[in-house]
Amino acid sequence: MTGLILIAAAAAAAHAPISDREQVSQLDRTYQAAVKRNDAATMDRILHPSFLLVLGSGRKVSRADLIGEARKGTVTYELQD
């Protein structure tokens, strides 16, 4: 009986909606992989239209800047994981 309950619980978990935390985590992994490959189309799909990155120095980098750099392939990442 315990085995049947565990199987039912596993089946229910497999069909449960993805949690917000898992969705954000998966989206972040997808975005980081896109940055590594300079995949501008995926970055464009993920980033909000008003996205703005503020670096530790205070410099601001717009969504358009990030996507433009990816399209040009100006940055080559050795490690982006």
C-alpha cells in the first residue's frame, strides 16, 4: 500500500504546475545560456522592454545595449554559468 501511495504522489508531483521559484530559476538558466551564446533573440524574448541593468559602478546598461552587444558578438564568454 505504501508503494502505491508513493507512486501516486510522484505522479501527482509530475503533473503539478511548476512553482514560481522553479519558473524563475529556469528562466534565469535560459537567459544565462543565451548570454553565453550571444543569442540575441532569446535575450530579446526574456528581457522586459524597460529592463535596465545597473552595475556596481553605477553605470547603466539598457536592454537595447545588451541585445545589441549580443547581435554584434562583441563579447566572448569563457565562463558564463
